Amino acid sequence: MKKLLIAILATVLGLCIFATLVFLLIPASQIRAVLEWAIEETLERDVSIGTLQLDRGLSTTVIIRDVQIANAEWSDTGPLAEIGTASVSVNLPAVLFAGPAIEAVSIRDAILRAEIDISGQTNWAVEADTGSADDTVGLLPAIADVTLENIKASYTVRADSGAELLHEAVVRRGSGSFGINDQAIFDAQGRYFDAPLSISFEADAADDASDDGRAYRFKADISGALDASITGVSELATELPPLTFDVTGPTLAVLNPFIPTPLPETPPFSVSGNLSVAEQIYEIVDLRGAIGDSDIAGNLKIDLSKARPAMEGDLKSSSLDFDDLAGLIGAEPDPTETANTQQKEAAKDQPLFPDEPLPVAELRRADLKLSFKASSVSSPLAQVESIEAVLTLEEGRLLLKPLALGVSSGRVFGEIAVNAREDTPSADLDLLIEDVLLQEFFAQSDFAQEMGGTISGKIYLLGVGSSLADMAATARGDGHLVLRNGEVSALLLEGAGVDIAEALGVLVGGDTSVPMSCAVAAFAAAEGIVELKRGVASTRDSNVIAKGRVNLQAQTLGLQLEARAKDFSLLDLDVPVYVEGPLVAPAVSVGGGDPLPLFEKGDTSTGTCPALIESVRELAPGQPR
């Protein structure tokens, strides 16, 4: 793209000068035809120039209007480039004496449409674009005055489903100069992502970098929709020198037009590092900074030489706030922590399962392989202690494997996959839970000291849909959970109500815990309905059994629990306890309804812990079927 822009500008400027000198007395209409032909030969595209005006004199101005440069044959978005008006003022005596010749350049009302098709082919690629960096060095002469007005640039990525990504940057007005003997200065104001944007560029005078290799220093500052500072030191013969950058923005997604691999919505970020380029390979080293309340560091490499852009790298976080990853599933970060204004507003009405469509087009446009490690994690849902994962994106399929989480001194590991290759994406989750300590899991609660035991289990779920909400509504699969040598806080049971504790055959007193030799749960999901196939908890006084279902589409819960005394007891009342209502705030009630059977008909199990554990493993193994 960079070489294309240079080629367009250099061709127009050079041929305008050539036309002015050679065809000074030839009618403008003939000069226009020659100019069209010359640009077509250079860019390998059809070119049309509506009108050409030539104001002759020692300072000659060439004005062209209604210019169109054809797009690639496969594109249907309109011309690759359109220019309403462009003018070049040339000092003819300076040309004769090989001095700075171009007094002014002005471009107004222009549109540039950059585009990538589903195969990764770009609409700006031309044969000349494969040349070496030195091919373009020195083509651009010094320009005393540059004016840009109403310049629009869009970047579109096609997907096989017809979806596209469109980002547009608009330069409302810009002016500056690019001198040989004077410092180069350029300032512009515009809009980007519907927010104001200001750009300033400063560089040493070109003659400061002579053949002895003296440094040529430049700096670009951007503020508004994102804030960035980019500095470099180079020789003029270098295509792109190593750069040092600092970038701050409201979300990583604002960088998507500049980075070929997809970036999710995130809380505000600030990162810095060093960038080097060689043979279409971009390397970012010593990357460091923060995303939301999480720190980030590592190295990245972006390879644009392949048929599909590819990124690989190694990232680490010494302190990860789990909600900073919410954008990966279309959710908003915690509005009470680091979040931009739009995210805080959206979080007010955020559903339990986000209904934001998955970024299918982004997932299809590039490949990715990243390793990630977080040595400390802050999570509101559980005591997550660490995360290690490898994220691979290949031809639209995103795979998180291996995935290992340290949770409450135990482990949760397995894989998560999102398949965006089909018109309707799907996702599956395959997790194994090992020895999660219940006491640590509830560490932030008032009754943590009266909780005990370890949780293990296996879960497999598959959902299809354009959002997480759709996938939850179509979820199918099964799984089981097992609690061994457990204890349940009496305070927790008392908090649920004395009537409920008595109905479940549990004697509650003081702040002691209630021993639970084991508890098991087996569930199966189909079309978003998760049914509890078996739920049994063996306490000191009774077996508590449970049946019910969760409707993930309606986001409601219906659960019935009853106690069966191990010995005769006045507390063996067969009074059911109901937990019903919205998932986020279910209501608890006692009494009414039909009693539950302890086991399914035909089950000869004695109800001992080993038998219960084996039964739920067989009933719901938590494996793909």
C-alpha cells in the first residue's frame, strides 16, 4: 500500500512536470491523454481524467479534476481512487537548474478504497509493488506547500458470507511542507472511528542525511480517537527504519485497520515497544504496557509475505484482571473498573449471555498463533490463580489448546474452539476439573472456613449461533461434578432459611459445618435446556436429592430438592424445596408438589459414595458424542 501511494503521487507529480516542460504549447486535452496513458502504464489500471487545466508561466500550475483509478476486477466497491481536484505548481526556472521545483501541491475531495478479498488478495497490488525499497527512494522531490482537504480512506475485508469490515479515516484539512534544506512539517485534522483525530509530522531536513550515513530523525504524533507517538532514526535509503512507538486508545479494536490479524474490543489500553520491518515481516519486540487493569508484555511477529497474513508471538501478564478478557465473548468489562465511556454505558443493560455477534469476518482474514501466560489472576467468579494457553487461529477456526487454569489449588484444563468457517459459527468447550478446593473457591465469602472438600468433574458442551447467547440457546452435551469429603457451612444453610434446612434433614446450630461425605451431579444439555439427570448429596443425617433444569435460552432455573433421612427422624418430612426463577436472582420456597424418587427405576445402586460417583460418570461422561 505504501509503495502504491508513493507510485501514484510520484507519477502524477513527475508527469505533470514533464508535461509542463515538453508540451508547454500543446493543448491541455492532448496533455491529458498522454498523462492518462502514462499513469495507466505505471499502475496497470484504467485511469480517466475529467479535465486538465494548464496555467502557463514561469510558475506553471497543472490542475486535474474528476480523476478515477480503476479497482481490481473482482471488486465491486467503486474505483480504487477518486480525486475531485489535484493541482501542482511548478517553478520552471528551478527545474532547468535542478533546484527545488514544486512550489505547491493540493489534493481535495479524494477517496481511496483499500480492500482484501476472501482469498487474501489486495486490490492495490501491482507489479511495481514487488520492487525493492530503493526503487522508490528519491522519487519525491521537495515540496514547499502541501494542502489536503476532505481526504477519505477506507479499509474493507471481504468474507465468504458477504460480511465485511469497514474502517474509514477522514482528513478534513492538512497542510505542510517537505523540504530539502528545511525541516519537513505536516499537520492534519480529521476523524477516525467517528472521533476527532489530529496528526503532526516533523523530520530533519533531507540534506542532514548525506551519503556518509548521518542520522535522519523523524517523529509523528497522533491524538484523538487514539493517541500515538512514533519516532525513528534512519538514512534516506532505508524503506522503513526501526521505530519506537507509544500508543494509547479506548480499545484495541481501533488498531484493526493497521494490524491484519483481528483485535477484540478491550478496555482502554496503553502499550509501547520497538518495531522493525524486513521483507514484509513486521517484528514488535519489548512490547509492554497495560490493557484495562492487566499488564502485558512480550514479542510479536506479523508476516505479510504469505497468502494470508499471519501473526505469532509470546505474551505474558504478571497480573491479569479476568474481566479485561470480556471482549473475547462480546461482553463488556466491569464498569466499576477500567473501561471506556461506551463500555460503561453498554454494561448497564448487559445480558447474562452477550448477544453481540461474533466477529466472523475478522476471524477469517488472518492466521494466528499466540502463547499466553498469566502468573496472577483476579477473577470475580472463582479463585483463578494462573492461566496458560496457546491460541491458534487457522482459516477461521479459533482454538484455545492447551488451556490450563489454576483454580483454588486445583486445575481446570482442556480446550475451547470457535469455528467461524461456516455461515453460522459454532463453539465447543471440553474441560476437565481436578481437585478444586471448595474452601479456597469460597475464600472471599463469610463462610469460607466452614467449607471443605474437593471438586472434580468433566464437561463437554457444543453450541451453534452467531453470538454467545445463540450458542447457549442451542447448547448440547453433558457433564458431571463430584464433591469428595465435603463440608457445607451451617451459616450458608441458615442463610437459606431454617425451614429449608429442616426440610432437607440438616440439623443446623452455631457456626459449625455440616459434613458431607460426597455429592454428585450429572447433567445433559439439548437445545439449550440443561437437565439435572442425577443430583445427590450425602450429609450426616440424610441424603439430599435434586432434580430440575436450567433453560439457557430463557435464562431461568427450576430446581427441586428433597431429603431422605438415613435413619428414622422427625425431620424426614418429604417436604420439597424449590429454587425457581431467573438465573441471576432465583427465589427459594418450601412445600408443595410431588416427591422425588431417590434413584431412577431399575437402578440397583446402594447409594454409597463410590457407587454414586461411578453412576454419574457413566450417565454423563462429559465427552463428545
